[in-house]
Amino acid sequence: MNESNEHKPRLRFNKNRIQELAERYDYAISEEEIIGLIPYVQKKGYLDKKELYKAVYWKSPRIAAHVKRNDYEFVLEITSFALNAKSEKSRIEPLTLLKRASWPVASVVLHFFHKDPYPIIDFRALWSISLEPPSFYNGMFLPLPLILFPLN
């Protein structure tokens, strides 16, 4: 991708189709169910294994089965560290230590449960706004909020 276009999002389809396209996806766990966990998780400062499974299942049911294989105490420690860390790198990278938890999965945890706003990293969403997903995530999480732009 040409560097001058790197952070110039452009919707690949008519914005009037957003609802139609969104309706193609069926979520077994509703976003409202995940949102309902937010106050509880933020108060205690970590996710337990069941809460992590729900959040990951919402993002990617195939990955959720693998994430479920993590040790209970490990989930508590990693999510506690990530949700309470001061630096960006210390927030996202420890979450990738969980079985099959990539940056997109880690971004879901931060999006829903960190006190600061975080975007969800999703290659389909990046494609939809004409941005190439990186071949790997190199610790640069800060530019990603640039994808949050008005569609009018």
C-alpha cells in the first residue's frame, strides 16, 4: 500500500448497505451480553475464564474453544495485568500469551473491558474501509483509532 494512502480510510461500498451487510452475521452471544459484563469486570479489574470465553466467542467462536483451554489462574493473572497496565505494549501483548489469542482477540478484551477506548482490530473491517491489515502487529496500537471515522 502506498504510504500516503496508509491512513486514508475510504468505504468500499455504499454506506446505505451497512445494515444489510451487518445482518449477514449471526452472533451466538449478543453484544449486549458482553456489554453487561463491563461494570462487573472493570470493578474487579480482571476477567475470569467464563467471561473471557464469552468475549472471545463473540469475536470468533472458532478461537474461543482454544482460549477455553487456558488455566483459570493464568486467565485471571494475564487479564488483571493487561487491564491495569500503564503502557500500551503492556496492555495488549500479555493477552496474546493466552492460547490462540492474537492481537484481534486481545483488542476485543481491551475494547470492552479497559477503561480507555480501544478499537477492535478486524481484518474485514480494515478491508471495508480500504486499509490493508498489517501482516503482523508490531506493537503500534495507537494509529488504529484512526479507522474510527464518520461515514458521512
